[in-house]
Amino acid sequence: MFLKDRGALAHARAFNARRSDPRYVFTIPVTLQRFLRFGPFITRGVSLDISIRGISALVCGTPRVGETVVIELPLVDSRIEMLATVRHSTSSHSGFEFYPLSPTAHAGIHHCISELRRHEESLFPCAYVKALTIGES
């Protein structure tokens, strides 16, 4: 069977991998409260990364996409709880988007992220200097 060549291949669409908020590696135990038809169910997991808008975690029992859950994070000075929606979920990990945070939860996550950023900058100072010079041009 003869297939005629149509010429040049179609160009791939430009893919923008930049996120609106940076993510930081953040591994601590988390508690996830799910609301199932037989009542609330508490499961445990480990966070993988965090941003001001969400978190990804490895949890026992895969939650359904679109499910609303309560996530409890044990931070340095206190435990904070926040309401979140499951955005993606596989057997390996799940991603959660926070609902608007309370002032206490927002301050706790913001403080945590600033500590992670400070620690990351001390580990990789050259990468941040190069990124700043690239961003200026």
C-alpha cells in the first residue's frame, strides 16, 4: 500500500511547564479525613510536595477525583487543618487543591514554604543566581 508523503511534519504546540506557584519537596506524615457514605473515615499518609495552593501525598486508600477531604498537617508550632479537593489520584500518589485557607492555615503554610525556600537557596545558591539573571532578561 502506497501512502503519499504530505511534506513537513506538524509542529508540536508550545508547552508551558511553569506553574503559578512553586512547589517544594516537603515530606511529613499527614492525616486525611474522608467523608464516605458510611461516615467519616480517617486515613494516614505522607506528603510529597507543597505549594500555597495545594499538596501532593501518598495516602492509604486512593481517594476519588473531586472528593472533598480534610487534611491535617503537623507543622513545627501547631497542627493545621484545611479543606481540599482531590484533583488527581493514582495508586502511587494523589494531588489536593486547597479551598480558601483560614488566616491561621495560610500563615502556617506560608511560614513553612519560606523556611523550605531558605533551606533550598542555601543548598543550591548558584541555581538561584542563574535563574534570577535569566528572569531579568
